[in-house]
Amino acid sequence: MNQALEVLKNRGFFAQCTNETELSRLMDTEPVIFYVGCDPTGSSLHIGHMVPFFAYRHLREAGHKGLALIGGGTARIGDPSGKTEMRKMLTYDMLDANADSIKAQLDRFIGFDDNTARAVNNKDWLANLNYIDFLREIGSHFSVNRMLSFEAYKTRLETGLSFIEFNYQLLQSYDFLELYRRYGCRLQIGGDDQWGNIVAGVELVRRTEGAEVFGLTFPLVTTADGKKMGKTEKGALFLDPGITPPYDFFQYWRNVQDADIRRFLLMFSFLPVEEIDSLTAAGKNPNEAKERLAWEVTALIHGKAEADKALAGALAAFGGHAFGGGADGVPGGDKSAMPQAKLSRAAFEAGYNIVDLFCDAGLAPSKSEARRLVQQGGAFTAGNDGSLIAITDIAATITADQLNPEGELILRAGKKRYCLVRMRNE
């Protein structure tokens, strides 16, 4: 098997392939141009979107050339795959702004050089299509019966599938054709929920150009307990630090289940397999591997400085040593790197009710949730010596003299969420 494909298989990036034997032969013969697509339906990608782009980097490292297709045109319709209802229609200006934001995120992760890695936007060829010509040239190659056999459409038929969404597969297939014509693209990669669309594109290129192109999909990533990977209490794990702060991003990976550590290190880091095996070997402390996972992914997405800062904040909150022994010059703890909230000095001087305090600090989304947290024994204050004091009385108050000389107090909600509270001068 081709070495690049073997790397993808060994690291978990392999679900289905249209013709694995022939694709392997082609990749042994010459550099293959491949593409990954994503629609700018939001201003930021989340970590689930990034799975194909981690594979993208492995393929590029092996000498192949990648296209990152930003769907400024297809997003005007919206992909029905995996959705139970029609996506909200955004204005063209909003889609263009989202496309620019996503391109910048991908550039930081991939590094576009317009040779081995290039960003393209399908708005360039879809925005001004002549509908009649498109139906004659492209629509004639599609069977409605075949389209309805794909899971994405079958599922939506139960809840309602709009005609505009029904066209999505034609447009994505046309993308593959255009990329083949413009750049010689021979391979599309993506999540396994895109299998039907990818196969349709492969068939369209064969019928119109008489050429064999290929499709490769990856498993949809879930956690060991079957939940969708990258989902947090606050929603999806976004790349935009304004939506998901780097510390929260870091903590997601730091708190994954033990059963997911090796799989996530393989997929979401570029550490050698041998090093991953050593980190996750029997008898090793799983927390050290989780810490390394969190640092690696945060560094890849947000940069080394933010990863160091998040690690320092985690060490200040939880104690311990970086990667089990002080790695990479990371300090042993820095409270300033923790999530913070500045709250009213007057409220502390009057006696800050514990329910209000946890709610205002952002450790509970509502007062009812904060009340439940306290009653169930999940609310703590943490001293500078690392000691924890559980608070179970919803009528309890925190006063100014309980803060340290710098006017600070560390709160903990449950086992994993901390906040450094500082008094705000009125």
C-alpha cells in the first residue's frame, strides 16, 4: 500500500475509498492533487471540521498537493447531510465575511503557498452559473432514484427536504469536475457523512471527462461513550478564541476520557506513532498523556504561546508538573492564565451570595443551575495553598476578607472548571 495511505490508516483516517488499489498505485507514481471542502455557514470552524485538514497535512507532508475548497457558492444553498432541517439562509455578504475568516483560520493551520497548498472558493464558478446550461450539462448525469438512495437524502425525506437542498449534490459534484479541469485534482477527502456526495462527484468526472478520480472518507469521530467529539457544555469546540477561549480549548483535551487518549493523539497531533505508544503504554499516568494531547492540539490551533499559557493556567488550578516533569520551559503554574472574572467590590463587602457568585463568574449558566451545583456538592472555593472548601449552603456568602491580599479568590465548579475571581474597583 502507498505509504501516505498507510499513514492515514494507521492514524484512524480511513473509512471508505472508491478504488483503494488504483489510488494507491497512482500515489506511488506521482504527486496527487486532492481537495477538502468546507462551507462558510459560520464565522469559525470547529474541531470537527478539522479532521480532514489534519489528514490534509499528512498527505501534503508525503509530497501530495492540497486544495482547501471554501464553499462560498454551495453555502448559499446548504448541505442537508447530517441535518434534520434546512439550514438558515445567510446573506451573501455574511457568507463572504465567513469565507474570509475561515480562510485565515485554515492558513494558520496549513500555510497556503499556492503550490503545495492552495485555498479556492467555489463561488468563483458557481455564483454566475447559467441554470439552463447547468441542467443540460450536469443535471442530465444524475438519477433521482440514485440520489434518494443516499443516506443524507433518505433521512431528510422523513422531516422534509427542500428543492434547493436537493440540488446540493449536483453542485458539490460539479466542484470536483471544476477542480479536475482547473487543477488536475484527482482525489476528494472528507468525513464519512459526505460519502454520497463524493461518489456522485467521482461518477460525474468519469461520465463527462472519461477520467478516473477517487474519493476517500474518514470515520465520524465520537468519544468512547458514543458522544459527538468536540461538544462541550457551551456548545461546539470552535477555533475562534473569541468563541472558545484557548484555556477552555485546552481543558477540553485535558479532560478527555482515558479510552480516547491514544486515538485522539493519533488524529489530532503529529507526534510519531512510537512516541504516542510510549505516552499511552500500560502503567503510564494517563494524565500526563492528556496534558501532552491538550498542549499539542492547542499549539497547532492557537500557537505555542497560547498553549503554554493555557498549560500554565491549568497547572495553577490543578497542580502537577508540565507533561509529568517540566517540559519546554513551561512554568509550574500561572494564575493569570486561568479564566477570570472581575466582580463588584461592593458585592463582596456586603457578602456575595454563593449562588449569585458562581453564576456571575460564569461557572453556571443560570441561578437555578448554580443553586443545583451548590446543593449537589459541586461548588468549592480554593485557597492559595491548593486546599478546597466545599460550600453546600445556598444561603452562604463570600465576604471581602475571604479573598487573598491581592483581592482574588479561586472558585471551582465540579472537578474540572475553575475561575479566578478578582474584585473590581467601583
